[in-house]
Amino acid sequence: MEQLIFYSLAGATVLFGMLVVIARNPVHSAIFLIGALMCIAGLYLQMGAEFVGGVQILVYVGGVMVLFLFVIMLVNVRTAERVRQLSPEWKTALLLAGALSVELVYLVLKGPGVFATAAPEAIPALQGNTQNVGAALYTKYLLPFEIASVLLLVAMIGAVALARSRMD
Amino acid sequence: MAEAGIALIKIAVVLGFVLNLAALLTWAERKQSAVIQDRIGANRASVFGLRLFGLFHIAADALKMLTKEDHVPQTAEKFIHGAAPFISFFFALMGFAVIPFGDVLRVGGREIPLRILDLNIGILFIFAAIALEIYGSVLAGWSSGSHYATLGGMRGSVQMFSYEIAWGVSLLGIFMVYDSLDLNRVVLRQGDLLWGVLPKWGIVTQPLGFLLFLAAGMAITKRVPFDLPEGESEIIGYFVEYSGMKFGLFFLTDFVLTILISALLATLFFGGYQLPYLEPDGFRFPWGATWSLDHYTVVFLQFVALVLKIVFFCWLLLAVRWTYPRFRYDQLMDLGWKVLFPLAVANVILTGLVLTLIE
Amino acid sequence: MFIFVALLLPVVALLAGRLLRPQMGHDTKLRPYECGVEPETDARERYSVRYYIIAILFVIFDVETIFLFPWAVIYDKLALFGFIEMLVFLGILIFGYIYVWKKGALEWV
């Protein structure tokens, strides 16, 4: 059952990802991207990372994708539709994609353990997923967390600076 | 098999309750407006001369919506146009999956948790559902290809953006006090007593949070006084190009969201299914008197308590809707960004300070 | 399971509507509604930049709120340390908020 859910979600993610590229109308592309992001959120939920799954939907689907849609609506769709679907660089893209698939096939054949990875730490016994995230974030990873606020500040200033010339 | 049956029964209870209450609210809204404006109100629909205070209007409305011609303008993006009301309605309903309507029901050695989904993230699930709700109005507005609809969609999404922030931050105090995002745990912790007499409800520990959440919640339902996306008298809104059942779904979404906000207010700030002094084995009053009740009576009383609280908040939101005029758009933005948001942040800092001082 | 039932409800409602309603197409009827005036321009045009600024600010503050949630649920364990830590975090963002306000990005006139 668990495997079935995993494979159907993974398959749907790939399918949506392909549709994002193929769709002619940019709004449709954005909607397929939303579908892909929601499938990924489903994968997180299935792995027991409820908090990450919720955040994925809240930030990416609920925030970033609406912003994408706004921007797409800003650009006139009718002109965008006339642009050629295939980029003239498709030969290079094919080469790169081929190289990547060879690598992937090699990895799958080798099985897990190709690269040495650190053993996962024991999860501290707290009452839930969100609590675990909090316990790690606010003690062990304190500095990255505080730096994140500086990053958000930069984003805020950038947004205002970008839009200011339009508002005046 | 039994598991699936129990799950289906729970779903039937929750959805049956929500949809019936939503239908009743369409009638209550008309009747209440009539009372407030000194009219008789909805009283025309009758079955064999029987009028029943206009209750048949609910059935009449439904029939009318089902049999009305479907109108899709030439400029519309057909598929998205059809999908938008569906998205809107579906995600509004999803929010109810994590609202607890009781603790556990013990039947024949089986423990049934009385909520549809047991998620550790609880409230984040509802936030996610509300965030997805935005797509209903944006896509409806964009896909219609009408100026009014597009403007309504833009207004709707930006309004939701502005108030979702204040909405989220205003709840943080509650989670700091009760240490969990899981709604059932929050409700259970609200069963404690403060100084032995006062129930430890959210309204007692977070009065400012309650006011902020109420104001932001009303903005999220997009009803008067926050109805700029659908301003009926000027731009009609993102559903201007909808008719029949598709419009009906948008119409119902507003009421479903009203019920969702009421349910959240009851759950987070008014103890959810908790009744003061009701313990799992009966009433235990602080002055020493006890009144023991069996398990089923307690579960039933708790369910009734939650229903009454939800109905009360629905009435409150409807009363607000018929009392206040609409905001201007700059006033709406100012309220969200310059009043509610700073107050919500101040509430978080204040709660943190008080909690630290208590310890 | 809840997802399926919730999905089913609007589908049934829309299907019932499709079976019952009359279908009478008419060219003028299908024009977009503009109070009776012929639409002059395409409705999908550019909108005020303020809508976009609010959307960007939403994403930023949304991420900030998300950071606060795990902090709130383990607040009793972090105690004073957590309080100071969050004051620093919020302080930087409140600075940004005041900057945005002073620059007039929140004004809507």
C-alpha cells in the first residue's frame, strides 16, 4: 500500500513536470507546476515529515505560485503563445539529458551506498514532527536561522527597490 | 473493513453538518437582514400553502441553480473557468478534516478518535487549505476574460494575502500557551482550570489574539465589511461570469468558510468540545459537587457544546455582515498591514514575555 | 478518504446541473459582462504594481510566520533563550517592516 502511494505520487510528479514544459499556455504551465508541487508535498507527508509537507503547500503553492501567476498575467499571454515551443538549443539539451540519464542508470545499477553518507542521527524523543523541527532549528541550527532573517530583510528591500521606480 | 465504515460515518457526520448548516445560513442571512431592515424577508416559497418561515427557499434556491442555463463567455478559458468554483469549494471543505468534534468514543473495546484526520500539524493543514482557496478566486477572475472579474480576482487574492499573515501570527500566542499545533491537544489542554475555577480557554489566555483572529477571519470569508473582491454594487466580483450551479458553489463557499472560521474560533478560543467542569466521567464542580454521567452522555454533551458554539459564531459573523458598511480598499489594506499585523506581532512578544515571567 | 468524498460533492452538484439545465446558446449572450457596453480592450491586461508588491511581501512574511510556528510549540522548553533568540529574529524583520512602511510600499492611494 505504502509503495503504491509512493509510486503513484512520484509518477504524478514526473507527469506534471513534463506537462509544465509541454503546455503552450503559460497559465496552464503554472497550474501543472502547482500540481507537481502538491504531489511533492504528498510525498513529504507520506514520509512522516508533516511539517515540511504543510510548509511546502503553504509557501510554494499558496505564496510563490500565486506570485508566478500574477507575473504571467502581467505578460500578455497572447504574445507569449506565439513563441516557439522548442528552443534552438535542443541539440545541446539532448546531449546533457543523455549524459544525466547515463549517470542515473549507473547509480541505480550500483544500488545504494555509492557515496559515503553520514548515518542519520537518532531522532530526539519529542511528541511530534513540528516539535522535532523546532528543537533542531532553535538550538543546533541557531545561526542559520538568524541569518535567514537577514536574507528575508534583503528580499524585502529588494522588492521595494524594484517596484519603487514604478510607484513614483 | 470496519475501519473504513467508521471513517465513512465520521465523514458523513462532519460533511452533513457543514453542508446543512451552510444551507441554513443562506436562509438565516436573508431572514436576519429582513429583521434588521424591518422587512418580512424571504417568505414567498410555499409547499401547498405551507410557508414555514421561508425555509423552503433553500430548496427553491438549489433547484433554481441546478436548472439555470450555464453561461461561459466567449473570452473564457473553458477548462479553468469550469475548474475554479470547484477548487474554491473543495479546499474550503478540506479545512474541516482536522477539526475535532470530540475526544475519543469507546464502543465495544474500540477507541474511535472523533476527528477525520489526526495530523500533528493540525492548524497548518487548515492554513494550507485556505492558501489554496486563493486559487479559486484568482483563476475565476483571470479565466473569465472580463474586466470586472479580473479586477475582483486580483482584489480577492491580495486581500487574502494581507489578512492571512495577520491571521497566522495572531494564532501563535495560542500555540505558545498550549504547546501544540494539533487541534485536539489544544482543546484537551483548554479543559484545565485556572486557579481552580476559570476554564483555561483561549479567550482567557489570549484575549487580544481572539480579537485579531476574529477580524482577520472575517476578511478571509470575503463578506461584508470585507467584500471588496465581490462588491456586489460595483464590480460584482470574480464570479460575474458564472451562473447556475457554478455560481452556487462560489456562493456556498462563502458560507462554508464562515462555518470554518466559526469552528476555528470555537475550537481555539472557546474550548472546542469542552464544557466547563465536564470531566470524562461527569461534572465536577469547583465547589465540590459532582454529577456522574456515563461515557456516551459525556461524548454527546461535548458534541452538542461544540455545535452550539459554532452556531453562535456563525450568528455573530452574520450580524456583523448586516451591521457594518464596506471598507474602502486603502482602508482595508491599512487595517491588514498597519493595524492587525503589528498588533499580532506585539501579541506574540507580549505572550512570550508573560510566559517567561511566569516561569 | 475524506478527499474523495469532498471531491465527489461538487462533481455531483455540477453534473446534476448539467443534466437538468437548458442549453440555449446565443452570440450576444456570451459576450463578457461590461454593463451593456461593448468591451474595448482585452481583460487580461496589466494591473497596478501594488498588487505585485503585496504578493511579494506576502511571500516574505509568510516564510517568517512559518519560522515562528515550530518555535511557538516548543516555547516552554526554550524559555528565556528562545525568547531572546526570537527577539533578534523579529527585530531584524521589524526593521525591514518599518523600512517598507516608510518607503510607502504599503500605501494604496
